[in-house]
Amino acid sequence: MTTLTDFTAHRLTGEEESLSAYSGKVALVVNTASKCGFTPQFEGLEKLYENYADDGLVVLGFPCNQFGEQDPGDAEEIGSFCQKNYGVTFPMFEKIDVNGDDAHPLYKWLRSEKSGLLGEKIKWNFTKFLIGKDGKVIKRYGSTTKPEKISGDIEKALKA
């Protein structure tokens, strides 16, 4: 059975990281963008990370430029933007595709585990997937779901 820990991804700094580094943690995986109407959600995501990191939560950000070309920058620009504007300290990864033939394998798996309004496709930036300590997808949230609305589900997952 496939779980989060079966995948690897490249951090913004370029090095490949096995997501097995987050084994036993609750993860919130989010496709992000720097120039989107939902970009202020970085603030809420960072608050979730700060509030629950010591309890075992990790937020994993995956920039994506597939929706309205709202994240055109390179890795350095994306990292600088997130840090300067929102104080992001959670792990951020290199820009990926989340839909289509070139979608990152992680996102192909996430989409197949929990479909949304458009079936398996990701509708827009800031779609969120909550992953349990066992590495399995618990729930999918659309772009309009603000991070603070997920805290109850995160607390349940951390206690499980």
C-alpha cells in the first residue's frame, strides 16, 4: 500500500528529500502560489505549523504554476517571497505540476486517494491534503477552506 513516505521531492534549495523523513507525523500537503488570491493563506498555514509542530504536524508546501501562471518565479524567488511576506518556516519544495501527465507522483497519488469537485483533478492553488501518522490521506480541502478551519481535524489526527 502506498503512503506519503514512499515519495521523494526536491526542496527549494535543490536537494532531494525522502518524505519518509516525515514518517509518524501528521502532514498537511498544499500546492501553493505566490501571486494568487489565496496566497494570504500562507499566514494561516504558518500559524498551524507553529501551533502544532511540537505535537507532530508538518506542513509541506509545493509551489505550482499551473493555475493562471500565479507562481512564475524560480526557487530562490519563491523561497524569498514566502519568508519575507509570511515568515514561512515549514518545508517548501521545488515547483511542480499537480495535474496532467507531468504531475509529480506524490500528487498523482494524492488525487487518486481523495477526489474533489473536479474528480481527481486539482481545481486551483491552495488545495490541501491532510495525511495521518500512518501516511494515509485523511481528507482533502478546497482552496477556499482557510487553514484555521482545519485545526479541529489536525487535532483529531494528532491524537489518533
